[in-house]
Amino acid sequence: MAKGDPLLILKNLRAYYPSKKGLVRAVDDVSLEVREGECVGLLGESGSGKSSMALAIMGLFERVARFSAGASNDPDLKRAFEKGLPGVKDMPGVRGSIIFRGKDMTKLTQEELIAIRGRELSLIPQGLGHALNPQHSIGYQTAEPIEVHDENIRLLELKRKVLEFFGLVQLADANLRFVMDPANFSGGESQRILIAMALISGPYMVIADEPTSALDVTVQRQIMNVLKMVRDDFDVSLLLISHDAGVIAE
């Protein structure tokens, strides 16, 4: 694709899930484009469906809807979702189209989605408290996206690449802390690790979901500087999601 061509196109995107109080229309008829090398900001208040849209783009929202189906008190809604009836109006799940690099993500198999996630399209998830696995070292977790897509890579090369990206996101003493678990890192450091994890496989696009939430002002500025470096030096498209107008403006 040439620089400036549409990389991601959302058309009439809907993402609904059931709850005890009925159907939640988390994303309702959203359309947007993100072009090659472009940074697009998505601003919305908390609870407006921004994270649901990110999950839908990544092909992960159906899992959320399926887990929520058991909580619904509407038997017709539960039956429609369980049977996968496409003709049922307002059925839980994802509707509309999500075109990424010419492919409609809503029509891909799980195997095809796995081949894209982390390699061509990455997510910096919201919620530092549960984004990293407390049982594995940061080195192991950051290397995982590469291992998923390149099973033949050697261990030394894998570690070298992880340390290279820790250096790029300015994680202090990365060589010494490679084997430490997430509990040993501050919020700002954890966010740097998540950014390194999203970049390490060389994706075409990164979705940053509330990358500065729960961080103090000084650390927010540092993380924004890292994201600017990502935009300028890696030439990736960036969809920046935030409830903070100041973050989007910057």
C-alpha cells in the first residue's frame, strides 16, 4: 500500500453485548478511516464505547459478547446469540465492516485473525493493573508476539530484540530487569513495556487505548513523548483513544 492510502476503514460498525438490563449498544454505527502513516485521535468520555471499538477492530469483541450473554435476562436475546442468527435485529456481537489492509476482519477465521494480531495490527490495552500477566517475566511476555509468528527464532536473538525495544521505549536497566515480573515496575514503566510489546513485531498500525490513564502528569508527558517517537521513527499508523482532550490535542 502507498503512503496515504486507507489502512483501516470502519463502515457502520456496531458492537453490542447483552447485560442483565438488556442490550448494551457499546458501539453504534461508527465509520472512520486511518491512513498509512497517519495518527488519528478518538475522543470520548468514559463508558462511551471506545475500548469496545478497539476490541472489535482486533477481533476480540465477540468473546466479550459471548461471556456477557449468560448474564442477560432476555431469553430471546440469549437464544439468538447462541444460535448465531444473523437476521435477528440488534443481536449481540459485531456488525458492519472492518477493512484492514484490504481484508474484512469480520469475515476472517480465528486462525487468520491470529496471524494478523500482534504482527500487522497491535493493541496497547487499557488498564495497567491487568494488562500484564503477573506470573511471567516482562521479557517473556514482550517476546511472546515474536514467538507466536516466528517459531524458529533463536533465544539469543529473541532476547536481543526485546532489549532493543526496551531501550527504544526508555525502560531503565532493562538488561538487569528482563527476568523480573510486572509487580516490580511502576505504572509508567509498565506502560513502556506494553508499548514495546505492541511494536516488537513491526506492525503497520497500533491502537493505543487510554495509554496515559492512571498515570501522574509527569509520567503522562513521558509516555506521550514515547508515542510521538513511535509515530515519527517507526512510520506506523496510530489510533489514539482517550477521554482526555489534552492528550488528543497533543
